[in-house]
Amino acid sequence: MRHKVDEVVLKNGGRGLLVNVPGATTFSMRLDFRAGHDYVKSKEIFETPHVMEHLMFDAVKGYKSKREFDQVFTKNGAYRNAFTDNWSIGYFTVCADFEWERVFELTRLMVSSPSFLESDLASELGTVKTELTGYQNDYRWLLGVALDQAMGLDTPSLEEEVGSLGAIDIEAIREHYKRTHTMENMRFIISGDLDKKPNIVQEMERLGLGHGDKRFDIVKKDARGEERPVLVQRADAKNLTFRFKWEIPRAMTDEELVAVDVLDNILTETLTSRIFGVARDRGIVYGMGSWETRGIYETSWNIGGEVNYENAEELCGLIASELKSVLAGGISDEEVAAAKDYKLGGFQMRELTASNIPAHYANKYFAIGEISDIEAFPRMVKAVKEEEIIALAREFLSSDVKVFGGLGNVDQEYMDKLGKIIKEGMN
């Protein structure tokens, strides 16, 4: 979809992207603050950013209650949401184009004038506790925490996260907001038919946030490998939830990420893929996948999913066999060509839409301040060569920073056996 991207630097310290999509019928705003868990004042109040994010959606100055504000905000179908992770607290609003000024003003009030009432804190602490304890049923989330801990990262357990709620008071919330929600620490993306909104930069300059020294740096974390398989025992788990993770100590380029994404397609993305497709044909797995995650200082490659206990050995053998084949250079021109076609078609269907265009720019811009070249993606896909895919796979699979783990109603001996199958199958 035709659009134009410009970066703007506000007079009062903010910075962001204006994504002009002529003819768009919606207007959206994304605000990102380096304010996540890595920036909490004390680990004893680890969940402060998360609780604060909830409170931002409660009472706003000028409104009697969160119910009143929400009722006004969502008039005509306007939508808002937020998230908290290690780096960021992010806010997202979207509305019909005809009411962008009204929703913009309400969004401005929400981020610049939260009330942070004691009465709301009590209810949101209960809400966050419910949300967190709900992760007891999210086996992939629980396994991910266990793998992080095995790799030496300071990721707290679910029990530690819930336990930190009792130490959070309203002053901790206010302190975190004041320190992190500054113009300098904010990045934004505004998307819509901006030809009709010539004063949008001036509107952003009156956002009403305080000031800080600069945008916070992303915290560097050094991971280590774990040779023995990690086990999270759950007596109620009917399947084994598993995950392999390899990490290299550098941020891959866009071109390299595309090449690994093509490898994902060859191995796990379709019913004709080497691992998932064959496993489905054999009836040993319903769903699994592979994916890459790029950070500032590192990039990881993952393979994971669920499998019945009685099928796990066969699946691990298949995974090991196909990874060994890749390492040996066993990828054909035909496979690469088919994967490229799949990626190009998916890009046209998913990325080039009015709603997904700003999302395409968000991750890279908010992380490192660079603007993705969305038009370069097809060229990068077409440029991928099998030798590049094989070289990147070898780099990941030879890394010492690796871990394999599972969650299920099994013992350590069972996991050790699966680990042995993988190790011997790849040698």
C-alpha cells in the first residue's frame, strides 16, 4: 500500500515517525517508553511498570472514574491497549479517521495526566495478580522463564513476580512514571491520512510530558549455555511442551533475518516442510514452529511446540536429522525458491495493509531508532542464497549459548534421553 514515512524531532525533545497513508480511514498512535521491567528502581518491586501500565488506563485528571474515561474514549468504536515487557511500556490507540482529534486529545490526557488514585491501585494490584497467576496455565510462558533462568538471565519466577506486588505502593508508581515518561525517553509512530492533518507535529509538541536527560539505553544481558536439558514438572500437562534455543552474541542484519526466515519456512512453516510437514504426515505432532528474535546485542533462533509423550523421541530424532542435513549443506535450489515464493506472497497479504504498515516500522525504530525499508523486503527475499542460509544455521547451531527444555509430567531421566537423541543425531 502506498505510503510515506518521515522522522520528526519535536522542539521539546520527542522523536517519532509520521506514516502518511493517503486515503486511510483509520488513525493510529503508538507511544513507546523505555520504562519496562529493566528500569524498575528495585527488583523487590519488579512488577511496578506492569501495575503502572494498568493504572494509566484508569482515572485521568478531569474524569471522575476509569469507567467514565473509558466510556468517553471508546465512543464510536475507538480502541486502546498497552503492554509491558523488559524494555518498554507501549501504548496503542486507533480510531476512525473522522474523530482523530478527539481521540488524540484523550490519548494525550491519558499519558500526560494520570491520576494514580490509591483506590485504583488496590483494584489493579488484584487485576495484575489474576493476570500473572493465569500464566500458570501458559506452559510456553513458564518454559520460557525456566530457559531464561537456565541461561543465567535474571528473569524472576512467577512466584517472585506475584510476591513483588505486595511491596508496591502509590509512591513507587508515581516515581516510576516521573522518571520514565519523559519527552526524551519517548518514541512515537503516528499513522493515517496525514495530508488532512497538517498540524500533527504541533499537536505532538503539546503532549504535556515532563523532561529527562535522554532516552534510556537498553540493558545488556549476557547469557550462557546449559548442556543438560531443562525440566519444568507439571503433573497436569497432557503433552510435552518443548523448546530449543540457540543464541549468537550479535544483532543480525535485516538480510540475515530474512535468510533465517526462509529456513523457517523450509523446516517448519508449512505442511510440506521438512520437520513439521513430515511430523504431521507421521501423525506425531499437531503444531510446532521455528522463529528468530533479534535484540540489540544478540539474536536467538528457536524451535518449539507440543508433542505427545510417546512421540517425543521420534520427533527429536526427526529434528536432529534435518538439522544435521542443513549443516551438511543439504538444502536444494528448489526448496529455497519455493520458500521465497511463500514469503513474498505472505508479505503482500499481511504487511502491506493500513493497519500493519505502522507495526512493520515499530520494532526496529523503537529498539534502535532506524527506519525499516519496507520496499526492500522483496529484494532481500529474492537475494537469499542457499549458502547464506547454511552459513547462518551453522553459526547458530555451533553456538555455546544454547538450551533445550521441556514442560510436562515427566522426570529428568526422560528429558536427558531426549537430549541424548538430539546430540547423537546431529553428530
